[in-house]
Amino acid sequence: MTQVLPAGSLDGKVALVTGSSRGIGADTIRYFAEAGADVVINFRNKAPRAEKLANELRALGRRALVVGADLTDADSVASMFEQVREEFGRLDILVLNASGGMESGMAEDYALKLNRDAQVGVLTAAEPLLGEGSRVVFVTSHQAHFIRTTPTMTEYEPVAKSKRAGEDALRELIPGLAEKGIGFTVVSGDMIEGTITATLLERANPGAIAGRRESAGKLYNVSEFAAEVAQAAVDPVPADNTRLIGDTSDFQPE
């Protein structure tokens, strides 16, 4: 993997990425650590994987705290940030990466609970640790970001709508965050090759990924998209708080 952020550029900073035991979250947290940050790896149920990643990052000379938390459970989230406070005393970068709703056997309202309510809950719980100059990044997809103007695959629609609801709810917090000097950026990407969502969609709708790839001309893979997420945490906040990754010509702006 190539160095994404300049070495030493995050020395002395603390970064937490939700859902960072695997996939985009794991690569994002690795990029932060490579740039010098101490990190908090959050997982829901992949403890061994989270620990393995933590050990890799400790080998770089970073401090790594591993915290299992169910983001839909307020007590679990409060406990996570209490551990962050005890270990580091503050947080400079928060990436809201964990999302879901494609899993089978979940309650009807699970997607909204995780993709909207939990996102707001995590940010609210983190806020006392976020000082002036700190950054929050929310990770979403074009399929969700543009859902009000551009239909998506039927199988993905409930997730897309819940993620857009989460984005809207978070955007309402921007003025309050800005008053405290906290920057907020939404990073939206197309289908990402190799993610769980892409795999589940492909299973439900064979040919979906190839179709998107053909339409967009290129789909980012996990590490490429994670690099954009990491970059969004350090680049100036865009005027509209939005960083669109890859081709969006198939999506109708609002």
C-alpha cells in the first residue's frame, strides 16, 4: 500500500473510524496511523480481526485502542467514548464509516436505526472530545446521496433511503459543529468493488456490479476509496460539505 497522507502529518492526533476492523474502515484507519495518528479501531463483532490490525499499527509505533461497540446501543457508544477519553483525552478525527441494513434477519427499522439514529448518536457522544480544528467525515454512496432524484436497485433502496436520512440528520448539525470549529465533510462514492454491500447486492441482483462499472467507466476498490476518505479528513472542508468520488454523470443532482 502506498503512503496516502504525508508521513508525520498526523503526529499527535487521535483518529477513530467506526467499523474499522475490515474493509474501507480498516484501510482508512491504517492510512491515518501511517501518517502518525494514534487510532481507535471500532468493531461490532470481528474482535480478532480488529486486534490483528491494532498490532500491525502498534508495530508502526502508534497507540491503538480496540473497542467493540454496538452503535445502535447508546450505552455501548457512551462506553466507547469513555474509553477514548481515558486513553487519549480527546479526538481529532471521527469517521462515520459503519453502516448496514442489507443483512438478512434484521428488524424492519434496523437500517434507519443504524444509518440515521446511530450516526447522530455517535457524533453527539463524540462531540465533547472533538476540539477546535477537529474533523468529522460521513461515508456514503452515490446511490444513497442521490436517492431523492435518482432511483437505485430495489434491493438497495431501503438502505439508500436510510443513509440519506442519516446524511440529512447529520447536516442539520453542521452549524453547531462549525461554531465549535469542527469541520464536517460527506464523502460519497459509487459502488465499491469488494465491499460487503457490493457482494450482497450482486447476490440479490447478479450483474449489478458489472453494470455499474460499465456505466461509470471505473469503480474504486476498497483501498482507493479509503484513500479518498482519509484525504477528506485533512483537506479543507468543501463549501457544500460534500466530496463526490468518481463519475456522477448517471446521478441527477437535486
